[in-house]
Amino acid sequence: MTVATTSFLIFAASQVGTPGPANMVLLGTGARYGFRAALPFVAGVVLGKQLIVWPVGFGLMQIAEQAPFVFSALKYASAGYVCWLAWKIANLRLSRDGAGGSVPGFWAGLIVHPLNPKAWAMIIAGFTGFVAAGTSSLDATFTIALCLFICQVVLHPIWTFAGDRIAHAVEGRPAEKYLMWTLAGLTVASVLFVLFGGGTHQ
């Protein structure tokens, strides 16, 4: 066995299923627009991680060793992007009458993970911790990509649906604005933890 597939699946599920920038954005999107309307965005988020897995598997890590500032720049650029999403979430209200702007679609979701430092850390940890030396790049990358895809297809919609259900409980009530600010705060907190609290070293 060139890739510890079962162990990596457990690791991937624990990472994909726990709070992080992407899941907080999915929770907020489901709350604002509803589960069904958010599905194209969810699909983009799921496929967006593949934009990281394949380049990393085929040599991006070697480039990063020669130019580590690239990943430092990525971390802070991603933090800025996700905090901007959090600000939008905080200022949205849950009325679904169409007055609150268009639903973020597939292309908006596609860039969430490439600008998510937790996703980069998770993928790099997968290649460095679960792939045996001498494994072909294709075998390792395909296995890591498939495991992550399975976990995301199962777990990302759950976060989005949870946001939808929470929204139904508070829509139009005084608690609504506090929910949106809480979601935004959790999004920012997850970014800060990834950047400064050890999340990128998992």
C-alpha cells in the first residue's frame, strides 16, 4: 500500500468536517440563500480543492521550498479574502425575497479553497504524512484527491444545510442579526486560528 488510504480518510474527514473558513462560509451561505440555491456554490467549493491537490501532487511543494514567501503571501491574501466574505455575511439578512443580491454561484465557490490556508495545510499534510516514499506522483495525487472529494461531497452539504435550518428558526426575528454576526465572527476566528493558532501545522 503506497498511500495509507484508511488513515488519510479519517484525517481528511476530521479536517473537512470541523469548523474552518470554508465551512463557515458554507454555513453562512446556506443561512442566507437556502440549501438548494446554495448548491452550485457548494459544488464550486468541492471542486476548488482539486485545484490545490493536483499541483501540489505534481511538484508545487518543491517550488514552495525554494520560494517560501509564496505560501506566506497566500496565507495573508486568503485571510483578507475570507474576512471580506465574513463582512458580507455579517451585513446580510435572511429574507429570501430576492432583495439581498444574487446567490453566489459555482465560480465564487471555486476560489474558496485555493484561498483557504487550512485547505493548503490539510493537503500538504496528506502528502507528507500518508504517502510512502517512492510512490508515483499520479498514484499519490489520485488517492489524496479522491479521498478529499468523497469527504467534501458528504460533509460540505451538511454544513450548508445546517445554515439553512438555523435560518428558518431565526428569520425575521431579533436574533437574526446576532446570528449573522456570530457566523461572521466564527469565520474570522477560524482564519485567525489557522494563521496563528497552529492550524497550518496540522
